[in-house]
Amino acid sequence: MSILEFIKQPWPWYVAGPLIGMTVPILLLIGNKAFGISSSLRHICAACMPAKIPFFQYDWKKEAWNLFFVAGIFLGGFIATSLLSNPSNIVLNPKLVTELSGYGITDYQAMVPVQLFNWSSLFTLRGLIMMVGGGFLVGFGTRYAGGCTSGHAIMGISTLQWPSLVATCCFMTGGFIMANYILPYILLLG
Amino acid sequence: MKNNIKYLLVGIAFGIVFVKAEVISWFRIQEMFRLQSFHMFGVIGSAIAVGILSVWLIKKFNIKTINGEAITFTPKTFNKGQIYGGLIFGFGWAITGACPGPLFAQIGTGATVISITLISAIAGTWVYGRFKDHLPH
């Protein structure tokens, strides 16, 4: 097996997790920066539509590194898909496959299920709730909580901040409630 | 600008890991919240373990940045927003299958419609900023 073939396989958690964790010391060492991605959304607001709101009145240019970082994440997604992608479908728990097929979700080729997230379903009730509503909850919730998975779950817990542990438990609780008790009804909307 | 190129490069590496480990997969997020796979718990857990160890080493050996600057940590204070906001973000995470970082990576994989989800997330951030003082904290 060549190195490229090796890289193209899906990476196991024990390779990916430590690499993601290494982002914490790398950002600290190259520029004394605290890992956190949801702040980028705030900087975009401050740069594009501050609207005299005190929360967006600060020198966002000083935080521009964060915007370069998320631009890199976008490019990384593009590079991994165009050059390093794995042609076979994702391997999932058969219980999930059975459940999702009940909602007509049968295509497992992409990271994002094309049968749910596509331009033509954007203006269906299900599409609006999932793409527009879901995005709104992500942006509103992370800012209200003061951070997301990177800022709280990884950076916050790494520096032993108990408020971040509380936030992370709430992220998981919210996700558990939505995925098991609410999302099935949204998926049924077709 | 020049100074920020290094963050772009770290972001690229990070985005590649996201895709290759299927961390940005909507399906993997569903498996995690249905407790059907260890994968995402392993990724998040081992990332935190490496983070804790590296921060401990930085503090213990008083390691400086590459420019010789002292590394600083900002303590977080608790407020109820971490509970309410945390639950709301959790709802959004399970619907979209993405946190803020993965949204950018998902668009990069060619799921262009996720740019609408990203714009909506920016709008959510804006609405929080607008009504911040009226929300319980």
C-alpha cells in the first residue's frame, strides 16, 4: 500500500483526536492564541454589520487570525475531498442505516447527506428547519454559551475551566434530546 | 497579513483531519447522539486529553511562544448562558451535524448549500449580540 493510499482511508479516532488536540499547543506556541472557532462568526458580524451594537464594537482586525484559520478549514475540506478522498461509502452502525432509510435517506457518499441538504429542498419545510433553523441555533447558541466544541469542550476543559465542562455537558444534552426525541419528527416532514 | 498565513496553514491541516476522520459527517454526529458508535467520543476525548497534557507541559516548563512571548490563559467565568446557550447549540449541532468549524469544512467538501446554514449561523450570532442584555445570564 502506498503512502497516498494509506492516507486516503478514513482515519481512526485515535489518529484524528490527538491531531485535533495538538491544535491547542500549536496555536498557543505560534501566537499565544486560544483555540476557538465560533468567535469567527462574531468577528464576521463586527466586520460586516456592527449596527452600533456594543457587542460588535471592538477592533475585529486584531482578531483577524481567526478568520484566516476558518478560511484554512474551508480549504482543508476542499483539499481532502478533491485529492485525498476515499471512494467507498461511510461505514455506519446498521441500526442507524435502518432508521435513516425509514426517512428515505439512502445516499452515504458525502459528509453531508445530499438527500437532506441540497438547494432544491432549501424551501421545503424540512429543508428550512434543518438548514436555516439549525444554522441559527448553532450561531445563537454558541455565542450565548460563550463558545463551541473547540472553545469550551477542547480549549476550556484543557485549561481546566469548570464553566466549560458545564457548557460541554449542555451541548451533549441538547444534542441527545434533539437527535432522539425531536429530529425524528423533523425528518418525517419529508 | 503575512503574520496570519501560519493560521491559514494550521486551519488547512485541521480541515483535512476533519474530513479524513469523518468528524464533519452528519451521519457520525447522529451515531454519537444515538450512542451507536464510540468514534466521536474517542475523537473528542483524546483531543481533550492531548490538550490537557500540552497545557500542563506549557505551564510546568513555562514554555514561551516562538517569538519569546509568555503564554497567557484567560479564565472563563460561569454564567447561566453556558447552560441555556449550550442546550440551544446542542439542538443545532444534532440538526445540522456541524459545529461552527465543521460548517466551513462541509462547504469546502462541495456541499455549497451549507453556505446558507453558515449565513444563518452568522445571523444567529448577530441576533444574540442585539438582544444579549435582555437574555438571562
